Amino acid sequence: MDLGIQNKVALVLASSKGLGKAVAIELAKEGAKVIICGTDAVALTAAEKEIQAIAPGNVAAFLSDITDEAQRKHLVEQSVNKFGDIEILVTNTGGPAAGPFEKFGLDDWKHIYNLLFLSAVDIINQVLPGMKSKGSGRILTITSVAVKQPADNLIASNAVRTSLVGLVKSLSNEVAAYGITVNNLMPGFTRTNRLEHLIEKDPGVNKVKDTIPMKRFGNPDEFAAAAAFLVSKRASYITGQSLAVDGGWIKGN
């Protein structure tokens, strides 16, 4: 299937590793011009080299801390200067620390809000005018299955990521007339390096597979395939939706 995103300019946040990197690789395979970013210079360089091998000349990598307003603005400016207006935006972040409610002070909540919600709002706000002027665009947020079924000991993620779902639904209605779609992907337990490290620390994490109907963890490329479709031309009539890629883990609708 031709997804119709060849030469489209795609900015994928927090994409030096994990699910963000998997999405960036998938978009590069489909012919998009991909901008990746992250705070780990070593991982970012490695990811850039990997994508360059797949799509020579169609990737740019920028060190950027998306919790910093000035760096977010600079990231978008660098991206536009490199490839032109951003036509596909995938927002993504690392997860906040685990722990019960009492663990987090007000400053912690402010940081988590900035990381998970405000960073997405700010960058969407920066790229939206260009999308409107073109009469098309794709915005995809990456959250977690926890926005539908809260996960134990992840109260910060459960609480703040949920706000992105409301943003997606509301914004999708506002920009639909401009040919812009806004959707959300909810990854389940996926075999990233982060999950591997959790299993190393606590082999009991493997038991989570017993709660997944498919009885296995997902693979990053499976998640990335769903992301690539949702930002494609072929998905032009899908907007305001939250799709779980979780092997059936969420018990509700």
C-alpha cells in the first residue's frame, strides 16, 4: 500500500530511541523527510546513522530538550530551515517517574505537565499555521494505554496524559476543515529498551504478558506501522481518534 507520504516533512519528538525512533524509521522507509530529536547525543547520532542508511539525505537530527520553551522553538526553526514546513508532527515523550500520589510535590507536577502536555501544545501551536496554509497536515500524539485503563503506581502518567486525549478530540474538530487530522496512539507493553531494563531489574514484569490476550509484548515496528498509517494520505478520513496498540490489554471499549 502506498501511504502517500513520500517527501512529506515529518518531525518526530523524542525519537533517538524507543517508540519515537521506531516511528521515525518507519516514516523514513515510506519516503518521508524525517527530523529526529532527543537529549542523548550518543543515541541521537546512532539513530541518525541508522536512518541515513535507510533513506540517505532524508533525515536530520537535532539535540533538543522539549521541556524547554526556547529549545522547542529552536527545534521547529531548525526543522523548517532544513526541509521546509512540517507536514507531519508526531509528539512523544519519555514517561514520568512511577510512584504513588504522595511521592509527587507541586514542582514535580509542574514538570510532568510541561513534559507530557505543554510540550505538545507548544509545538502543535508552532506547526499549525503552516499546515493550515497548505490545507493539509497530520498531527499524532503518543500517549499510553493508561489513558483508558490507569496503570498501578503510575498516577502522574495516568493523570496528565489523559489531558492529551481531550486536546486531540477538541483540536481535531477545530482543524478538520483545513484538511488536518489529529489522532492519538496508545502503546501497550512494547519491547523497547526501557521495558527490557525493567525486566532486568524485576523479572516479575514478564508476568504482565499473562494479562495480554496475545500473551506477548508488542514489537516497536508493529506500533510504528500503525503510526505511519494514521499520518498517511490513506488515513485522510480518520481524525479525533485514540487507537490502542496493545494486543488487547485494555479491557473496556
